[in-house]
Amino acid sequence: MQRQVALIKQSLFDQGYLDEQFVELEELQDDANPNFVEEVATLYFKDSARLISNIEQALERGSFDFNRLDNYMHQFKGSSTSIGASKVKTECTMFREYCRVGNAEVFSLFRTCDECRCLRTFKQLKKEHATLRKKLEQYFQASK
Amino acid sequence: MGMVRESQFHVLAVDDSHLDRKMIERLLQKSSCQVTTVDTGSKALEFLGLRESNDPNALETHQQEVEINLIITDYCMPGMTGYDLLKKVKESAAFRSIPVVIMSSENVPARISRCLEEGAEEFFLKPVKLADVTKLKPHMMKTKLKKEGEKPSEEENATLKPEESLVVEMILPLNQELELEQKEPMLSSNKRKAMEEVISADRSRPKYNDITTSA
């Protein structure tokens, strides 16, 4: 079982889903706080589920409110950084960049391009996020 | 002669993100600090004992309920930002001596210098690490020593004003390492014992061995 745990963890790092911040989290875990990492992960996925839902609603409305979207992504990026969710963090950064560019865009045609990029990035983000969630769930399960 | 009392420091942590509050709380606990977390600047002020009167510009000081040795706050928060909170603390006669540290996920040089100019002791980029938190001890130590310095003592004749630098005399246990920010001493230095000068820079330091009180 220990080997399984190590393998899952190694693949998460090798594939870039997690970065060294996750290691920092593990160092904060001790006998007095034995489930710290899992608690943080639970909080993260609760937070991020809410944010994903907010972003989806904002996108469904048809008109892109770049400021609002950027605000959600800022929060998403923040919590992803705190937990060491590297790939998700990268997608958040890209999304924000498209928001920034799109917000400043005068030509509606180019603006539409930025909106497309946002949507594509968001789709990718959700995919990475779902994979991370599944793998971490496996990891914590195997650790018990 | 003064002995540094090994009592816990109490930190007030302010962040609107639940996750970040949990993180900073754990980091501070790991550093042997007592922690209180709040999710807004207004709650932070309330906790300190600063309540707004009818005049929104004047903050009444009620009796401070708890002694706080440091405030660490996120910069980006809805309503009162960390910067606003910093200003309010530094504007208050009762609490301006409490060191304030700002955290931010964004590296904006103008923001950093603005905060430092307003009186923030440090500016941490998130994610905050254990190594960052160990930098806080000297700041908190200063306030505790200041308080002790203000008590009447037969050895010191000079009255210490908050603006004046402090000559610190400490007897350090051999197995503990403590770094202090050294200001220019105004009183004679012949009482100084072991003291290390810190030039704050990014450097890795050995893992800090916590000062813990016996239960």
C-alpha cells in the first residue's frame, strides 16, 4: 500500500500536477495535525467547485464580463497556488491573460477571439482540475 | 539584566480566503505562535478593540481585549483591503506599535513599496512558507521587549520613548539561535551581550527551533 501511495504521489509530481508547494504542506503535517494536507485539499476542492460554477454561470450569460471573470480566476489561482496545483494554476494564469487582453480589446472581432480562448482555456482548466481531484482522492485513500 | 520570557506570541491573521486562513494558521502554529484568524479587516479592528464611533473617521479605542504581537494580513480583500487595515492600525495611537505584515499573491513593486512606506514590516509573496514566518519572530520580540523596557527598572535610568531605539540585553540559551534587527543604539552599548545583526535578504537559514512554553 505504501508503494502505491509513493507511486501516485510521484506521478502527480512527474506529470506536473503538483509542485513543491505541496511538499511544504506535507511538512506542516505532524502528529498533532495528521490530516492537515487532506483537510487543505478538501477545502480547495470545495472552493474551486464553487468558483467553477460561478464562472460557468458568468459564461452562460453570453456577454463576457472580463472583470468579473478575472476576479474569480484571481481567487482560483490563489488557492491553486496555495495547494501546489501547478497545472491548474497555469490555466488560471492563461485565462486571466486572455481576460486582460480581451478587456482592452476595441475590435469586437478580436474580442471574440479572446473570448474563444477563454472558453478553451476554461475547458482545459476543468479537465486538469478533475484529474487532480481524482488522483488526490486516490492518494489520500491509499494513505489511510 | 533581562531574560526573554518564553511566552507565546499572539498573531492576528486576516484573510478572506478560508484556505489561506487555514494555511497561515498552521504555519504560525508550527512556529509556536498563538493564532486568531478573521476574514475581514473590520473584524480585525473589532478584535483589537478599535470600534468605529458615529464619526467614521474617528476610531474609538476601547479596552484592548487581547494583546496582539503581530498582525499579518492579505492585501486583496473585499471591502477593507490589507492596505486600508495597515493604515488604520498605524493611525491609531494605541496600536501603531503592533508590527503589520502584508501578504499578496501578486508581485507588484508599487504595491510593495506603498505598504512598506505606510509602515508594514514585511511584505510576503504567497504562498507564504515556513521560512517566511520565522522572519516574524524578531518583529514580535521587539514589541515584547519594548513593553518590558517601559516598566520601571532600577538599572535603566533613561526613559525609553517608542521612537528611540532599544538597546537589548538578552541572555540567550546556548541551543537557540535568534536573529535581531539592530538599530543604532542611543544608550551606551557596554551592556550588550550576544547579538546578531540581520541584514534582511533572501537567504536560507537553518530550521528554527521553536520556543515553546511548557504546558
